[in-house]
Amino acid sequence: MSKEVHTPITAEELAHSFEDAAPTADISQYAFEDWLTLIVFWIMTGCVFLQFFTRYVLNNSYAWTEEIATNCLIAVVFLGSVMCVRLSRHIQVDVLYHYLPARIARGMAVFVDLVRITFFAYACWLMWRYVAIVAHERMVTVNLPRSIVFYSVLAGFVLMFFRSIQVFIANQRRGYSVLERPEEFQTIED
């Protein structure tokens, strides 16, 4: 069994630690879709809190909060995936690239980028067709068009398509991708 190690600190050292300058916030790494996702996330959080409050405190649950929260979760997933594409943070297996010659690894990485772009283009087309089929459906508990949710998914796929093109161009300019050199994409802060 391992023991936790606690470094002793005096009250004076603790008091001086509050005098250190606060680190500056850098929000330049966030894009439009990140802020949009954050807004939808807080709408979802408000709906979940309202549902909890009305169900357990007032003992009279609002039925619409669950549907709105579920639809917000769908939007958060697909809009949040855009950030993962932009930052190359989706799950990927890169172990094979370490054992292959550099030219073959580079060719495979380019192939993966092109497959990703093609997949997102196809997903956009499929989602566009799906939205056209179910465009007139209404939500169950709220008299809103269900297409709001489907358009948020479509927007997520369209943004992922464009971000994957940007990643492909950046990989071509850089000469390598995250699959070939994952250590170059580490963002560990000190």
C-alpha cells in the first residue's frame, strides 16, 4: 500500500501563495463553435436543474425540460465534436505509424485525412436528406419543430467537414499529422 506524501507548508508560505500574480487567461484557442457549444451546454444545464427542482422540490415536474435537455445534449455532442476535429482530439490509433517507414506512414496519414473529409462530406449529405424527410415533425412536449435539433446536427457535420479540410491543409503545410508525431500535439501546461 502506498502512502500519500504531503509536503509540509507553513502558514506564512501559504499566505504568500495568494500574493502570486494570477495566470492570464488565454481564450484565443477557442473558436465560434466552442462558444456556441458552451451556450447550448448551459441551456441544457438549466433545463436539468429546472427538472430536478420541479420534480424533487415542488413535486410537480415540468415534462418539457427532459425533452429540451435531451435535444441540447444532441447539439452539444455534434457541435462539441467540431472542436475535436479542429484539435485532432478524436480517438485514433497511431502505434502502427511508429513501426512503418516515414514515406509509408506519411501516405497513410494523408489517406486518413482524405477519408475523414470524405466521411464528413457524406454525413453532411445524408443529414441534409434526413432533415428534408422529417422537416415537419414537431417535438412531443413543446410545440417547436424537431428540425431545430436536426439542423444543429447538420451544422456540426458541416463544421466538422470544413475543420477537417483545415486540418488536412495544416498537416500538408507542416509535413506531418498527429498520427505520425503525437508528441508534437501534446498540450501539457506547467
